[in-house]
Amino acid sequence: MVHPSWGEARIRIPGICLSLSHLRSLAEKRVKRRSIFPWSQPRRVAEEILYVPYFFFRYLNPKHRHRFYLYDVLVDGILGFSEFIRGTFELKEFSVSWERLLERTILKEEAESRARKAVESYALRRQSLWVKEIKVELVESGEIYLPYWVSYLETAKGIEILALNGVSGTPAGPRPENVLKAGIARAEWQRDQS
């Protein structure tokens, strides 16, 4: 997807995102803790909110159709990692600058295949030993963006990032940070090409 370097896009995000000021204060508290970067006292050089593209899939296991047992899966649109989510969240329409959106590199078909494999292998492990194969049914799918607050920190080892989940305010963890790093690097490369 090639987009202009200015203007806004309409996206769907979870309706319970934290405010930017709250995320900034949470990041400041985490940076002050020496346990994150014990080898040096980091200095904040920049910070921003970025929106990571995700595909959402909901599957039904036909064996449990009468119980309405659903599997909700998110697949990031940059590296293709899949993860199960618990509970549901309401989505809201939101306008955001194109510059804040990280670009999708995974196609929807590939994301659906990864999500289906994750659900089928999980469901197979939970069934009896006699079951050799499970085919789950796709009930619902969509595209969403999840916000992440990213602080760029100068440390003795170079520039590091601290990313907070924009919904929960908790540290993003290694997998989302890898997704963010790949998305940021791709965005920088594209800017250099134009």
C-alpha cells in the first residue's frame, strides 16, 4: 500500500485506548527504573504514537458448535505473528495521520492461513488422541490497528526502543517490539527511497 506523506486515514482501533499524556507518564516511569537498561541511564531522544496493522479472525470449531466455542486470533500485518485474544473489545473509527501508520507487508490470505493453522493445532492438542485432523470454520474477519507508544532511548549500546501497549499501558514485550522495529525500519527505508 503506497500512501501520501500527508493527510489522514480512517482506521478502526479498540475503543478503550489510553490517552497520550497517560502513556507518556507511564513511559517516563519505566525509563526511570534502572532494571530495564541496567548498563546505562537512558536518555529519551524522541517519542511518538504508532499504529500497527493487525488482521482479526474469529473461528468456530464445528465439534463444539452447540457450545459456541469461538477462537479469536490477531495476526500482525508486518511479520505475521499470530496470538489468541481473550474477551472482546469494541472498535471505533478513528482518524490518524498517514505518518503514524505502519505499512502492512503480510497479505490477508497469508494472515488467514497462519491464524487457521494456529487455531487448528491448538484445538487438535486439546482434543482426544484419536482425532487426527480438525477443520475450523471462519466466522468473522476484519482489519484493525493497535496503538503503541514508542520512546526512543539513547543508551550506552546505542538507540533502543521502549514500547507500551496503547490499550493496556503495559510493556509491549519482545514480539511486538520486533514488529515495531521492522515496521519503523521499513518506513525509514521508504522515506529514503522517495
